[in-house]
Amino acid sequence: MPVITISRQDGSLGNEIAAKLAQRLSMQLIVRNKVISEWMPEIANNYELHMLAESPKFYLTQCCDGSTFKEYIENKLIEFSEKTPSVIVGLGAQVIFADNPNAVKVRIIASDEVRIHRIKSKYRFGDAEAIKFMQQTDRRHKKYISTLYGIEWAESLDYDMVLNTDRLSIEQCVEIIAFHAETKNSLQFTNTFNFEQPQNEQPKSQEAKFKHPAEEEFANILDMYGIDWEYEPRTFPVEWDVEGNVTMAFNPDFYLTKFDTYIEITTMEQKYVTKKNKKVKKLRELYPDININIVYKKDFHSLLERFGFSGGVEIDEFNRS
């Protein structure tokens, strides 16, 4: 069965290319989250799953069936791909399928300048935050590959092609990869490569599309008081897996521009917001310069008072709380 492996830098559009490619060719998309959440519970307990998300060395530990976790994943990927045409993202797949004649091994890259721009746009980071994020994920990717396979992650000779997305669109990369796969005599796909031309993105709506009535109610209150706001303007990564992929992110509901403060709205009872509190705690630890608070619906007006409306306290006091 045909196999396409995708190695990618964060900010290179590699994940988007892999998803589009799998859709175009009617192939199964395999990403780390699928492997960890669907395959690994067969042999790993909660502690082992936690360690697999934290340490590349733990993949070399023997699991219950006598093999290492690394070997188990390799065998599962090979077994699955023998039955199902697959696009595999990361996981060292370029090494696992190095000698597979049906495999097309691709690396997606971009210049640091372009990557930083895309990371800033995706997560609403500043320059320093984007650079730090890029360097952190690169280190994790390199460490994962070097620990498990003893090779350089960026070694171009391990790939059939290296595509630079500084000037190539997602659709162009998909077409190039698909054409290369088609020309391999042993590859047979169920559908032809009839690629659509890239379409212009639809203009963003001028009005926010709220996910909950409480959010709309809060926005109306802010408008009534003349407080400038943005709805879900930024995403904060707060957890990464061992390979450097973001596994948990948090996008607060509102950003109050004048007060440089993020607000997360909740209508749930206190005892049900543990997960949300966990995300806020992680965000504060990772981004100490960010002001964020969870606000319950019943506290809307109290919040505004704390911002200095209706005789409340000053914003500096709010940000210290």
C-alpha cells in the first residue's frame, strides 16, 4: 500500500499539507494524537502514557508485550499501512519506512522569517514569543529523532523531496507530492489527481460568532460601557508532547484592549471548572506577562466595577489579583 511520510517544521504548513493530501488521495491521516490516544492504551497505563508525552528516552523502555514502546509503534505503523494507504505525520516515519519501495518521504520547511510570521499570526505572539516557540519546537523534534534513531532530523538525504513553503502554497505542495507518488509504478490510488485551484479565503465576518449566549451578553455589556474588546483573538499553547507538537492550547474568550487583559467567561458551577482553571494556571506559568481572569456570569457587573466603572477599583489592582 502507498505510504507518504511528512516531516515538518512548525510554521511550515506541514500539518495543513498532510491533511489536504490525505483528503485528496483518500488516504488515512495518522498523527501522533491518534497513535497515543487510540493505539497506546492497549499496552500502556496512565503513567506510561504520561511519560511517553514527556520523555523521548521512555520510548526505549520495554512494554508489556516484550518490545519497546518505540518498536511497538513502528510495528503498528507498518501493520496499519500494509492494509490502508496512509499519510503519516512525524513519528520518525521517514526512518521507519526508509526502505519501503511504496513510501514517499517528504520534509516541509520554511525560512525562519516566514515561520515566525505564521506563528505570530496563528497564536498572536510577539516577535520574542514566536522565536522562543519556534526554537523550542525545533529542539523537541531534533531530540526525538536523535534519541530514537541517532540521526539528524533535518538530514535531507532521508527524504525523497524537501519543499519550501515560503513561495509554495498548500495546494501546490499537495500537487507536487501527489504527482511524485503517482509516478511510482507500485502506487495505485483510488482517485485521480484533479486538483482544484486555490480559492480566495472568504472575508472574515465583521461580527463575532459567539459560541455561547453568555459571551454575547458580556459583549453587549462591554459595548454599553464603551469598552473595546476582541473575541478569541489569540491562542496560547500550554502543553507539548515529546515530539514538540502542541497538545493543549487555550484561547480566552475576550481581550480587553485598553486594559491589556484576557477574560474567560464561564457559566458553569465552581466545581465543574477544574479543567479550565488548569489551563489558566498553565497559561500564567508559561506567559507571566499575560493578564487573564475567569469570570462567572453573575460577576459580569462586579468585573466592570473592578475596571473602574461605577466607582470600582483601578485596573492595576485587578491585574494583581
